[in-house]
Amino acid sequence: MKKQKPNKGDYSYPVYARKRVILFTILYFAISIAVFVTGWISTGTKENLLTIVAVLGLLPSSKSLVSVIMYLRIPAFSQTLYEAFSHHIKTVKAIYSMYLTSYKKNFAINCFAVRGANLIGFTEFDTCDTDACEKHIKEMLNQNALKGITVKIFRERQKFMDRTAQLEALEPNGKEGEILALLCDISL
């Protein structure tokens, strides 16, 4: 049985993506180095066309290195919390292990759940500024014509669980998938 790769919003996605981007970065740098060495060996000098190609090859390599640095900044999300949330949340759409990026701050969110015009999240990390996160998400929602969405990020596990139970009783409005897709787009 073939193991399916995780997608954004799956608990295991950050670990998978970190390994993937590290592997590709090593590959990109190896290709540039190989092109440079090939040119140097074949001409006997560093001043050749392949040196230029190798240097230009460092541009995507360096961009990929920036991604490695960002993925290494993602904290380890609690598997215990993931299991508790995934067993508790039944019909409400939810995504897990999200690391949202903004111009000023980054936000590690264990779980987002959405139903109707209500988006809630939970973070276990004290370094996450929940007020700034709520503001950033509201701005992103408004920029993408998703207006009137209430956003609340919780630090207390029980309050988050209670609120997800309340969301179960609400009617979906059909925009839940669109909201969660936007959250995936603005996160690593």
C-alpha cells in the first residue's frame, strides 16, 4: 500500500515539507556545484560559460535555502493535542499544524475549525500573539472578499473544545472550504 503524502492542513505536513525542502535545497546546490566543477575541469579555468550558469543556478538554490530557514522555525506541534482535537471535532471542518506568516510576525496554530461565519483556532505556544493573529486573519479574509467572519484564537484547550462543540450545532454556509483554503495559502 502506497503511503499518501500529507497536504497542508494535515498534522504531519510541516515535518514532511521540512524534509522535502531540505532535500531539494541540497539538490539545487549540488547541481550548481557540479556545473561549476564540470566547467572548471573541462576548460582548466574558472572563467567560462558554465561558471555563469552555475552562479545563476545559485539564485533558486538561495531562494530554497530561505524556505529551509522558515521551515526550521516551525515549532513541533503536540501530537496529543492533535489526537484530542481530531477525535473531538466531528462535522466541523478543521485543519491542523498551521504556521501563518505575516510581514511583522509569524503564528503557530495547532488547529483551526470553521463553521458558518465563525473561525476559531487554538495555539499551545506562548510566543503566539493571538490578538495580532486574529487581526492578520481578518485582514486576509477581507482582502479575499470573505467579510463578516468572526475570528477567535484560543490559548485554553477547554474553551476551544467547548467552542467547537457549539460550532457543531450551527449550520454550514458553504464558505468553510474557501476560508480554510485561504488559511493554507497564507501559511507555510
